[in-house]
Amino acid sequence: MSKPRLTTLPAWSALQAHFQNVSKLHLRDLFDEDKRRFDRFSLQFNDLLVDYSKNRITDKTLKYLTALATECHLDEAIQKMFSGCQTNTTEHRAVLHVALRNRTNTPVMVGGKNVMLGINRVLEQMQHFTEAIHNGVRRGFTGDKFTDIVNIGIGGSDLGPHMVTTALKPYWKEGINAHFVSNVDGSDMVETLNKLNPGTTLFIIASKTFTTRETMTNAHTARRWFLDHFGNNTDVIKHHFVAVSTNTAAVRDFGIDTGNMFEFWDWVGGRYSLWSAIGLPIALTIGMENFKQLLKGAHEMDLHFRNTPFEKNLPVLMAMIGIWYRNFFAATSHVILPYDHTLRLLPAYLQQADMESNGKRVTIDGESLDYDSGPIIWGQPGTNGQHAFYQLIHQGTQMIPADFMIPLESHNPIGEHHTILLANCLAQTEALMKGKTAAEVARDTPDSLVAHKVFPGNKPSNTILINKLTPRSLGSLVALYEHKIFVQGVIWDINSFDQWGVELGKQLAGVIEKELESDTPVGEHDSSTAGLIDYCRKHMP
């Protein structure tokens, strides 16, 4: 028997009818009518406070949304993911990033094997390696201690560790600097290499297959750079390069000692892999104990997600409120606004995590969707965004739900800086919610300008306060968003863990690359692409 379509479920119909009433309500009025709205629509989890009271919701909205989650069998989907079932149906794989941070070490079975044994083995390998680097036991070819770590990867092999390492800059080990190269544009590699001393630099090549075109192009450039400095002595590669991969033969052919290859598994999706050996640059930069605290924070959120009723479950609530805006208010995008300089890469990280996961057009069974799936995710740190795109959020024609986040304690307390930052964050959420009416504007504004200075308000937002940004609290924050994305995928009945949409461009690029390097007539393309190839061949140096 085929499962019912999302749009035929009773809770979906209830939400459609409910929307007709709620869409006419203004947040300003909802707060005026309920002085305890913040208390009722906010939740604390360890060092995180999530305020979702500035959303266009009522008690009935949450009742219908959680009913929809129940009708979509979300509880069953959660348990299946945690238990190692093939949640990634198109690739016939389990989805077990939650196992990577399973600090209680309870067995997780896949194919009759407890995957925790392999996870613990790699964590132990990472610990021995990072301690050897930090203690100076493992040194470079010239006998010098390593001072610079360069991660070469792309996508999930770059964005996760880069974001976390940047966010946790206050926890960096003294004498260690981290660098990340992802772009196949040669400028990325050249600008990085120009800062480095080859004798004190360690490269991490992060590629599951060790065949990723961009990553391996950059890796071979780094390899050539070393050999040029050390007179083509290939022994230097064993001292200065390690791999995070599953392709032992390719790693060996590159010249890397396979004893310095860190394994991960096909049930680890790239954008969910920072908790695995892909996180090696994190561990090398902040230390293994802090890396374990990162895992601990994520695991604590995992337990909350798995065991908490939907009505008090943070990932479920954030996800379902997102469903409310995407599918009923037709919001096309969602903005991430961290008021913290160290979290400046979080919007880019969540772009991949969300849009590569839920940017899908068919159900798990391959049927075309008759409703919208994932929104566009974007953002920038505050207060920079206030002087850039907030104008559109406040007075534009689109409703753009926003997530604000800020730590209450700064790692760099200088004068009034953090108080000003915090005041701006809270003020923006209030301004988006309340707006400013024509009557309020008219008190001190000429009639000709009143319309221009009106703020409609009623713009929804979540606010996440973090007591202090630590490895543990960051782990919880990232896991919160991972599970939000998963929940939305379940509701939309899509596979959040494949990414076939990235493949076609890669395949065509391989064809065009050969044509750019050839003098033979351009192959079969549309007239635009053929014309561009021909122009490039005539004008390339």
C-alpha cells in the first residue's frame, strides 16, 4: 500500500485552514495579548537558550505542526537513523554521523558489525597523532616542529572543519596555525603557500576517494612545491603529508605513508563529516580534548533530539516552524545572522548542510513534489549585515525568517564592544517583530516621508543565546541544525543524504576541460557553450 501524500494528511489540511486566520495576526498584538509569550515559547538546553516567541505562531499552530510530524512518522524515522537503518535510500547506506559522537559508546550495528569499534580506533589514532604533533615527537623532514596545518579538501571536507576551527580560534594550541585550501582557482593555493615555510608545514589531504578533481589538483600542486624545495626528495612527502581517505592504493601512490591515513566510512555524508577524521585539522588546532568536548556537545543534542517529546524538542520545533514558513507562507529563503565574528563561516556551512540536503524535487519514491522543499540559506555576521541587506528584510516585499545568535560572554572583551553587539542583536529582533506604524512615524515626520519610514514589522525570527562559545556549546549548536534539516527532509518525504545534483556539472566539466586543451573542433554543445569554449580557446594565454 502506497503511503499518503503529504498534502493529503489531516494535519496539513488543518494547517491550511489555520493559516487563513494566523496570517492576518500581527506579532505585536500577540505579545500585547500574552505577557508570558517569551516564557511559553522559549527553551533552554545546557548553554543554549532558544527563543522562538517572535514567530507567527500560536499554541494551535504548534499543535498542528507537531501533529503533522507525528502523521509523517517522524518518531520512527529518528529511531531508524540512530539504529543504523538505510536512511540514505538511493545509495543504500546508513546515516550515522550521530554514531561518530556517541560518547556513551552504546553499540551501533550496521551489517551485523558494531561501528563503534572502528570509530573508537580512528579517534585513538587521531589522539596519538595530534599529541605527537603538539609534543614535538613528530617533526618535519628538517627536524623542525610543525607550526602550520593546511587542510586541502572541498565541500564537506572543507566547510565543516574550516567553520569549526575558525569559530574556536580562542582554543587554538599555541604555536599552531590552520589554513584551508578548497578552491581549484590557483590563487587560493598560491596565496596560502606564500605564507608558509615548507619545513614546518603539515598538509592534510581530505578526500574519501582520493580522486576528487579539485582536491587532488591542489594536493599535487602542494606536493610539487615541497619537492621543488627539497630537491625532488620524495621522502619528504611521508613527513609532511597525511590523508583522510578510504583509498589506500591511491594514498600510497601519492607518496603518503598509509600508516598516516585516517579512515572514515560510506555512512558518513560529506556535509556531516566534521565529527569524523575529517575533523583532524580541528583536533590538531584545538587539541583532542577540546575535539572530544565538541563531540560531547553534539551527542547531548542527539540525546535530546531522540528522547524529547516533539512539543519540547528543539530541532523538531525549529524544523516545523520552518515548514510553516516554507509551505504555508511561501517563504523562499532563510537567513542566518550570527552576531559573533568567530561564527562568520556558519552561514556558508549551513548553506551546504541545508541546501545540499533538502534541495530536492522528488520524493523518496521518485515522485515529483507538489509542494516546495528546502529554502535558500544565506547570511552574514552582524553587525555587518545591518549596513548591507537588512533593508530588504525590514522593508522589502518578501518575508524572510531569520535566525539570530550571539554568545553572552565574549572571548575578546574590549571596552563596550560586546554590549554594543548584544544590544544590536536584540534590537534587530524587536524591530523586525514590532515594526513602526504610520501613526508612530507621523509624530515627527513630514507627511511626504511617512510611507517611506513605516516598518511593517511582523517579520519572524528565532534568537539563540549562547552563554559562551565553547567546543561543547558549538557541538550542540551544529547538531541542532543538522537535526532540523533531517526533520524537514522527513516531512517533505525526500532523501536528505544524497546529492545527485552536484554530479552533472562535474561530468560536463571533464568534457569541456579536454576541449579547452585541444585544437580539434568543439564537440556537441548548445550554441552558447560552444561559442564560449571557442572564445576561451582563442583568448586564453
